[in-house]
Amino acid sequence: MSSFKLTGETVAVRPVDWFKPWRFGVFLGLLICATFPQVLAGLETFVVRDYGFFAYPLAQFQQRCYRNAELPLWDPYNNCGVPFLAQWNTMPLYPPAVFYLLLPLPWSLGVFCLLHLWFAGMGMYFLTRRWTDDSFAGAFAGVAFVFNGLTLNLLMWPSHMATLAWMPWVVYAVESAWSGNGRRIILAAMAGAVQMLAGGPEIILFTWVVLLALWLRQFFKGETPRLATLWSFPVVIVLVVALTLIQLLPFQELLALSQRDNSYADTRWSMPGWGWANFLVPMAFGRTWTEGVFFQNDQYWTSSYYLGMATLWLAVLAALCVRERRVWLLGGLAVVALVFALGENTPVYPALRKLIPQLGFMTYPIKYVVLVVFLAPPLAAFGLIRVPQLPRQVISIGAVLFLLLAAILVWATWFPFKTDNVQATLMNGFSRAAFLAITGVLLLVMTRKLESGLRRLAPVLLMVVAWLDVFTHEPTQNPTVSPGVYQLDLARASLKMKPQPAVGESRAMVSPWAAREFLRFAANDPKNNFLAKRLGYCANVNLMDGVPKVDGFFSLLPRELDDVLSLFYTTTNADFPPLEDFLGVSQITAPGEMFKWQARPTFLPFITAGQKPVYLDAPNTLKALTQPGFDGAKTVYLPPEAKPRVAATNTATVRMISSRFNLQRIDVEVESPAPTVVVFAQTYYPAWQATVDGQTTPLLRANYAFQAVPVRAGRHGVRLEYVDRAFTIGAGISLGTWFGCLISLRWLRNRPQSYGGHAWEPDSPV
């Protein structure tokens, strides 16, 4: 028998030898295989929502860049050119991404996500086993962390899935470092750095919020030497930052120049005021979309955050009945996160945003439910090990949950939303009631003191039931299709555009009407839905055809470019042909169509020259771009501060001799009889640097959001090159810090580590 010491008591629990790490790893792997056999076998792949329209195209773009020995610093295919590496959630520097970059992408990207699913469960197992000193509790927490509605929803975002998978490992490692042990400090910093490079900012923030709360508890409780606890945590944070400046500095620069500010927060997708009901009846107050994925009404970020009946029951048991400070801390954090997830539906979060304006950078308050999903499994584990001592409380809480479930079904039947499927809600509620009953039976069996076959088998059955509960709680959250939908150049071959948009030549443009219709359109079959939208170059699928276009799907855009795109995509039936000409739009969605295109013969080349400079401030420039009289071939709008740098005063006849393009460099040779400007219909961004005949030349902001280079009369070679100094500086610091950490690990390997004569050895995860 094993035991767990809790607040001065020693509580006997079940034999747990079966739940050793390797056995749990195999068990968890089998559950994942049973859930996604078609993905692991390569027969099908994920496709729905952001996986197909964001994650996969970006991974394919990265794979092509790396195979061409180029860093994916800039994406010339979307949004008239946009920083790529600086986006952070594109994962260009995440080390495990090598897996999908080297292997066939239709198979490897999905398996990459599932491997992180397994890794997440193992991390939660080790973390909870340390906290409870119980392998069975750790195993249950691992299963609960992997199999809940939110974690499964995150499979459509590889960056979020990877960041969440590292969350328990980072907490485990940083807690180990609070002893002041140098080697553990370095290992904790490296774990935190790898999570940081995965690129899910909100989940990273939540990780360190949890750690800060645990650190304060540890410091005041004094289980480790206070001085060691005091300095080791800040040292870990400093090392994590230094190890990841290669990513953080470009991101910070883009964020500072982006459309996001303190007022950007979008609270549309808060948890509804009745959202708590979905913890018991996951299909209450929502609808199944045509692709077969269920969503709550008024909340579309996650298709579910259902924890499962066993996890909810045991977490509530711990929060109400287990008198232990760590449990109180975890429970308190979970309650606060749940309140924040409600967003504007309570006065709490709006008031907090006024106190901390930086919260305005984060969209969708529903994301706070990530914290609930992280904290619920260890809370459930604390409840699980107390089940034998609390049979009455177990029964009472189960009865309350059953009554709440019944009340929700009555509520959903009598007062449904117009779009609700009451019959589906009732069937869903009855099936959850069945799982609640089965869970109750297993928990009651585990309260028995006498050993029996069922008593010994109950722990495994409880985890299987918990998995099956989540597996069946909704229609599939992650529909899969044949990998053939990701065939390169599939839409290009079908559309046969003439002229064909290409980098440095011209662009395609999704019309504002079609862009709005894409948000509403969804075919019944996920495969047909994706293939149809490929023909319309929805979101970022154009990357798979190598077709540049005006819009795209990224979290951050340079502020001025976002203003220009907003002229089209936030105005009803906006149409500015002269601006479209300047942007080089050679193909646009046909009127009233989503998947058909028509040619625009009036488009201008990507590079133009000889325009007359007109100096206007930013607001008047933006307004002038929408006027019928704007002609990008004859006029270029420059900011007044650029006037001293420009010798041109009128139009000039300029001959384009040659031009060459790649992802991060543009070379053009021009000949002009008079001073002029060379204009590039590409997004202005400070990392782009200009030279004329090898001499550094100012790169000007032209036509509000684009680029221009002044040249004098004669024949000149003009070069634009993407030189990201933030990336270069960050790379130098980060690579040096990684090297120093690895050397220090080797040096510290055999050196005894202690602080102030005290030794503190956390449980080893092996």
C-alpha cells in the first residue's frame, strides 16, 4: 500500500504499482491511438477551422523555406507582405517542429499534435504524482488533462497544443529549481524557453501566473530555504527571457508597430453567462454546425471545455472537502479564471482591464478557461485520494451534480434558443447522466476497505470511463479527411488563372463580399468545405499554391497596412479600383461569387517608378487612396518629413531594365533622365533596408503603408533586403545563453548542490 500525508494525516490508498511511468505512458498512448487511429496511420488528417486554413499552410511555407536554406522571416504571399517569424505563433524557432519540417507534412503535422497530446498527459502525471505522492492520482490527472473538450479543441492550433503540453513540465521543473540547485535552475529555464518558443502567448502567461502563485505559497510556507526560493525564481525568469530573445525581440517590435493596442481586446467570445451549464451538459444552448462541430451560442473560440463527469466531481470534492493549502490555492485560481472567462458578462473583468490596460492586447476572455482545464486535473487527483475517507461527501456532491444536470435539461427544454436542437440536448444530457451514474458506482466501490477483483480494477475502469465520457460528449471536435486535400498547387491547376499572380508580378484579391461570405459558408462535408474554400483562396490556403494575395490571416499586421485593408474589408461593398490597381491586383473574386475569379487588366506592376511625389499627412493620404482620381502610376503620396530626402519634383519616364525577386530580397535596375522615386507595392516595415548602387538609402513610407526609394538621374541598381536587427541581436544573446547553459550543465553534473546546508530533493520523474 502507498500513502499520502495531508495536513498531519496519513491516508491509506489503493495499491498503485501498476501506474508506474512507463505503464501509464503505454496506457495513455493506447487511448490516443483509439481516439485518432486514422491520423496516426496516415489515412486521414485534420482539416477543420484553423488547422486547415492557418496552421497547415504556415507549416508548408516554413517547410519550403527551410528546404531552400532560408529562414522564414517574411511572407510575401499574404497581406501585401507581412513579417512571419515575428508573429511568434507560427513556431519557426520551436525545436520539435523539426519533426514535421523533415517528414511528409500531411501526416507529420497531425502526428506532431498527437505526440504533444501524449507529452501533455505525461507532464501532468509527473507533476500531480509529486504533489499527491500517488501514482494513480497522477495517472488519472494525466488522462483528464489530455481528454477534455478544450485540450482536444486545441489540436487545431499546433502552437497552442505545444504550449499547453509544456505547461505541466515547466511548472514541475521550476518548482524543482526553488531549492537553489544550479543544475535544476538551468533545466527549468530550458524547459520554460522551449515552451516560450512554441508561441502560445496566453498559455505561456497562464503558466507563469500559476508559478507565481505557487512561488509565493512556497516562500511564505518556508518548506525550502527562503533565500534560495527568493532568488532562484527571478534567475529562472531572466534565463528564460535570455534564451528566447531570438523570438521575443522580433515579436515585441512587430507588436509595437501592429494594429493591436490596449483597446484592441475583443470580448465577443466570452463564456456566456449560462456557460457553466456546459460543464454538465456539453451540448446545451448551442448548435452543431454543418461541418459537424458543436459550438455554444455566442462563443466560437472553442468547441468545448467539458471536463468530464469524473474530473468535475472529484475536483469539486477536493475544493470543498480537502483542507490543504495547495488545494485552496489551485481551487482559488480556478474560480478566478472561470470568472474572468465570463468577460463582459460580469463587472469583474472589465474593471480589471481598466486597472491593467495591457490585458487589452488579449482577445477572447473565454481563453481563461485554459487555466480551469489545467487546474482541474490535479484538483481531481487530490479529491481522488480522499475518496475512501469521504464516502458521504462523495455521495452528496454526486447528488447535487445530478440535480443540476436535471435542472439544466428542464431549462434547455423550456427556454431554448431559436437555433437549439432540444432533442440533441436531451440525448446528450441523458448520456452524461449515465456516465455520472457509472462514475458514482466506481467511486463507491473505491470507498470499500475490503479488497476484491472489482476494487482492484476500479481505478483502471475509472480512467477508461473518463476517456469514453469525453470521447462521446459531442460530435467529433476534429473531423478528418483524406490527406489529398493538401496537395500542392491543387487550386492553381484547377483555376488556370490568366494572368497568373506571382511574387513580384501581381496579386489575387478576395473581394470584400466573398470575404464576408466565407465567414458564413460551410459545406456539410469537411472535405468539400475545404476544397471549395481553396478555390476561393480563403485565409492562408494560397500559400499551398504559391499565389500572393492582398489579404491573409495573421494575428498581427503593421498598423498602417491594417488601415488600408480595413478600407476594403470593414466597409460594405467597398470598391476602390485605383487602389486595387496600385496593389497589383490582376485577379479578383467575380461579383456575387466565392470560388470564381475574373481578370483585371488595369493592374500596375509590383514595381513602378517616375511618379510625381505629393506630400500629405497620414489621414489625408489614406483618404486620397480611395478617391477615383488616384493613379498609382503617376502619383505617389509621401509623408511631409520625407521631402528633404527626395530630389524628384515631377513625373519622369523611367525604364525598368531588370528585376529579380526572392522571399527576402528584391533587386531592380532602373534608368531615369531625372531624379525620381521607385515605388514597391509591398508593406512598409522597418526591417526592410534599401541600397542604391550599394550605398545605404532611406526607405520611405509611400502611399501610407508601402515602400519607395529615391534615386537620382541615371542608371542605378536598387536593392531591398530584409535585415531584421531585432532577430540578429536576439539570436546573438539567445545562442550565447544556450551555449552557456549547456556548458554549465556539464560542469554542474557531478557537483553536489545545496543551499545554506539544506538539501531539498523533489520526487524524480523516473
